Amino acid sequence: MTADALAARHLRHGWLCLLVFLAAGLALESLHGLKVGAYLDLGHAVRRHMWTLAHAHGALLGLVHLGLAATVRAAPHLATSSHGRAGSLALDAASVLLPLGFFLGGLHHYAGDPGLGVLLVPPGGALLLLAALRILLGLNSVPPDSPEPP
Amino acid sequence: MRSVRRRALLVLAALALAAAAASVAGRLAHHGPARRSDVALARRTPALGRPGYLGSGACAPCHPAAHATWAASYHRTMTQRAGPGAVLAPFDGRALVGPGGDVSRVERRGDEFWAELRDPEARLARADAGSPLEPVPKVWRRVVMTTGSHHMQVYWVESPRDRRLHALPFAWLIDQARWVPVESTLLRPPQGDVVYTWNRACLPCHAVAGEPRVDAEPIDTRVAELGIACEACHGPGEAHVAAHRSPLARYRTHLSREPDPTIVDPARLDHRRSSELCGQCHSVSRYPDEPAFLAHGDTYRPGAALGDHRQLVRHPVRAAQPWLDAALDEDPEYLAGRMWSDGHVRVTGREYTALLETPCHQRGALSCLTCHQMHGADPDDQLAPAARTDAACTTCHVLQDSREHTRHAALACVDCHMPRTTYGLLKAIRSHVIDSPDLATTLATGRPDACSLCHVDRPLAWTADHLARGYGHPRPDLPPEHETTSAAVLWAIRGDAGQRALAADALAHPQARAAAGADWQAPLLAHLAAFDPYDAVRQIAARSLRALPNPAADLDPLAPPEARARLAAELLARWRAGPRPTPDPARLVTPSGDHDAAALAALAALRDDRPIDLKE
């Protein structure tokens, strides 16, 4: 994949995430505005917490996608390095698992604990960490056609 | 130039430092006395903490909704350390005058509440010595604890020696916003000198897992938590919290269908066990080993069989209980103060004992939780939604035509089957023995029947005819007065103090006003409010008077006798000036529409003056 194609993909993913999770934020604010018991009652404190986390993580991951797109533009060799490709895929997967895990964890929950959907969150978090690490390693690696230092 | 700037900076820094130091000093100056006050409060009230118990604060993080609904309940505020958030009465320096003319004073000092009263320690010492309690010197004592926050609030003053708590002899009636003598809140003959202490009588039900230790010197009463908190019903929580620190353990519990063995969920107990939970407090019961209880507290824990830890008192006509003889030897009035002669409970707060006599519990699955819920209900009666309609009954008792059964347009099952024949808290409360109106029982026990508590203008003969026609009840032999005079009037004027209290409450109850009108009761209630020898009966009658539309009159039931008599005469004169009721000898209204004072006097002369002491 070329650098332009990779950057364009993360731009799309970034703006898609922002669209989805800013809309989700509006939906959550509407639940507040309409005083929906299934979201605001103290018995659903776990749901409120989980869905807030889903919204926040999703929106922030959108920004991370945009950041990666800009990074690829600045360091095009990331598109051809294994670190860069792995980081990109890990970020894609984390962008699904993290918000989805929080959302499902709040959709059905127990007293004081999120539902089993929250099990998606730890792998999502690990993948996000992995993405950051691989992109950092990709940035540190020397591109194949770079001139030899004098 | 530079030195001038440096000097300005130094001055600014010095000013900032001085301001910060002043702020810290101010905080410390305020914090020091407040902290000392809190420490003193903690030293003079029951010590908090029992092995295995953590307190309700440990439940909130995982069960915020359950914690919040409990926090909104009157269970939580049953016992509180006295502070600005707990004390409802005005401690404004006023003088409170007791029945014997003895004066107490109450005042607030910052966040502390203080009372001047006859030294309770000295009074107890004199009582132990067999001397009269008065006169003893007056002392100022800090009010350290409160009981109640719903109907009334009682205050407890510190003992200078230990954790013993003595009642301030005045209580605050919340709905009337009025100080009254504690003795006046009880339905009992005037007792003279009484010093109430909290540590033995109140502790078992007004705190979690209390340990009286009243035989220790100094007294070192301990509780898990003040008030009726989570662990009172769910059991000690330490093991539960420890087991559920691990998320794996929590999810194992969430995903299991089995009850969590580390905590009690009353909703998952069978109807007997779950009701016993309530019965640990809401029953007539005794500790089989009183000294052991005084030393170590109650051995009952939620989920266990209550009968293994308590002697659950039932009337001898209901169950043979040989151990009850010892209680009756000690106090021959033990049963009379708590039950009607057929074993129905007649005082509030003992609903589990009533439930034990109810066929729906004995042969069915009725439990306290059928009608009450502890989380999320209206705190007033903690009724579940099903109990606000007939649904709690009709799940088992299916009626094709409920109107055909009730023969009334708008009656709930409880109106006939749980009439207000229990007394407590200066009012009549629904009986929790679920049964049907039966005039033979009414005549034998003196307990008012449901019909007569609404149809307060009708004689028992009228009720007997209706029960015979509508339900095929045999007509009992009625004394002549029950052929001619309203049953409620008879109970109100010539009944015993317990009957008078119930009838005074019934005479102006909204359902009674709807069924029997509201224009004829005032003279009868004025008579009760002015002349009844029991403070409690007079207060109930005065409250009923206030509920009548005309005349709107306030008769102070605790005023001196001559003032009450004058107020009653004024009230009667105003009533006579108003529209006259329809003549009816059954409700003591003459053919001219006047009050039949002669008939009232004749009935009052027959008043049952046997002492009644209801142990609510």
C-alpha cells in the first residue's frame, strides 16, 4: 500500500469515528436532556459510565486516526514498513473493540459491574498500545532508500 | 530600578504568605473545636464496629441504587448522632413544661444541641435507692443522639460516665411541629417519674447488631451501625466484600443462578424466612437468654430461623408456649399490652406476629415482601406497587365480580380485611392479621370491626343485619345499646383507652366522613379531646377535630384541664351556631339537631377506666 493510500484510509477512518462517536455524544446528551431513566437512574450508573467511555474512546480514537494519517504523510516509509502496517491494522482493530466493548458492557450490566461485552476492552486496549509501539518503531526504522549518513 | 521591582515582589510575596497563613490558621481554628466536638459525640454514643460488619458505606460503590433508596428511608434515620442534619426540633432556648410543671430547656450551641433537665443519673440513683426521684438538681447535658424522623423524634442526652443514653423527657411531633412530653406520646396511664435509657430497650431494633454491654462498668454499648442499615437485613457484609474484590468471583456470582452464599438476599428466601427477617424487630418476642443478649448481643443473623434465637410470643389461645408463664409471672399485663384477647396484635411495630396468625401466611406464601419493598418504595409505608391496589390479594383470591363481593363501589380488600384496629404513634394503623369482619369476635374481644370503623354512625345491629343479608353471617345476640347507638360512639365514649383511641381516629377518617358525614362528630371529639384521662387519646381526638370541616377549631389536648374544658365549651357553642346535622339518636343527635349531652354524659359515666398500657 502506498503512503497516500494508507493516509487516505486513516483519514476516512478518523472522520468516520468522529462522525459516529460525536453523534453518539449527541445521543447521550439527549438521554440526559430527556431524563431517560434507563440511562440516568442510579441503578444504571454502570451503563452511564460505560457509554460515556465508549463515546470518549471512540471520538479520541478518531483523532488518533487523523494523527496517524498526518504521520504517514510526514513519514511515508511507514506505509511500506512492517511496523507501520501492523500499527495501522492494530489501530483499526482497537477502534472497533474499545468503543464496542464499552457499549456492550453498558447495554447489559450487573449491579456494580459491566456486562460481559466489556471483555472486548482489554484486547482493544492492548491493540491500541501495540499500535502506538509499532508506529513508533516504524518511525525509528531507517527507510530503505534514505541516503547514507556522511 | 531593578531594586525597586525586587522590593515590590518581596512585598507581594510577603502579603501572599500572610494571607495563606491567615487562611490556614482560620481553618485550623474552626476545625479544632469541631473535631473535638465530634470526638466527644463519638465517645458518648454507642461505639461503631462489630466483627464481620462493614457498615452501609461499603455497599454503596457496587450497589448505588439500593444504597440510595435505603438512604431515603426512615429506617436509615431511625437512630442518628445528633447534629444539624439530624435534629428536626428547634433548640431555640425555649422552656418546655412537663406534666408536673417541671421545666426543661433546649438550646443550640454552634453545631451542638443541649438540654437542661433533672439529672437523669441522680434520678436513677434515687430510684435504685428506693427514694422519690424528685427533687434532684437540674443539669445541662449535650443531646448526642436522636430516634425517629418520620412521626416524631426523641432525643437522648449523654451520660458523663459512659455510653449510657437517657431520654430528654420531651419529644418533637413532626407533623404538628410541636414539643410534647415523651409520656404523652404513649398510650398508658400517667407514670409520674420515668427515666428512659436507650442501651437496653431501643438498641436491638434501632441499630445493626447491637451489643448492649449494660452490665459492664462503664457501660460500653457497641453497634455495627446506627439505624436500620443494609446489614440488618442482608447480614454481615465483610465476607461478601472480601469475596467479591476479585472480578472473577463477581462474574461467577453474576452468571450463577444460585444465591450468593456470602450475603443474604431476602427476595430469594422462602416466605417464612424472609418474613422472619422483618420479625427480628417487628414481632412480640423475647430473648431466651437475656444475660447472654445483654453481654454479647443478638445471635440471630438474617437467613437463619428466627425461632432458634428468639421466643416468638403468640397468645395462649393461638399456641401453647410454656415458657410464656415466666413472662406473665414477671408482668401479668404482658399480653394485654400487646394483643387483643383472641391473639390479634393490637400495637404497631409487631406486624410479623400478626402475620403468623394470618392464614395467607400459614397456608399460603404471603410474606412481608408481598406488600412491602425496602428499596424504591414510598418511604411512608414502603408499600410495593402491587399493595397500592388489590393485586397483592387477587393473585390468589380470584373474584369473578369484586363489586358483588364487596357490595361497595370503591373499597380495597384491605379496607375490610385489614381494618385500623392496631394502635401506635398516636394513630390507628391497619391490623396485619388478615381476616374478615365477624361481630361475634368484636363482641368477645372488644376489637372494632371493619364495617363500624367506616360506618361510624351505625349501631352493630345495622352491621349485623347487613352481614347476615350479604354474607350469610349468623346474627349474634347484641346488648341493647348496640341496637340503638353507633358502635364507634360507644367505643369512643365508654370503651377502654385503646378502643377510645381507635374510635377517635375513625370518627373523622376520610372514609368515615364519606360514609357517615362530618357534621355531627365535633361534640364527641371535643369531649374526648378535653376530658379523656389519657394524653394520647386526647391528642388523637384533637387531630380528628382538626380534620372536620366545621367548626375548624384547635383544641390543645395537652393544655391544663380547665383550659381544655373552656375550649371544648367554646367549640360546642360554635358548632351549635353552624348548620345542624340530621337528627339521629345513634350518633347522639337530638330530634332538634342538637348534641345529646345527656346521652353523652350517661355513656361517659360508664367509661371503662381499667388501666391500659399499650407497648408499642
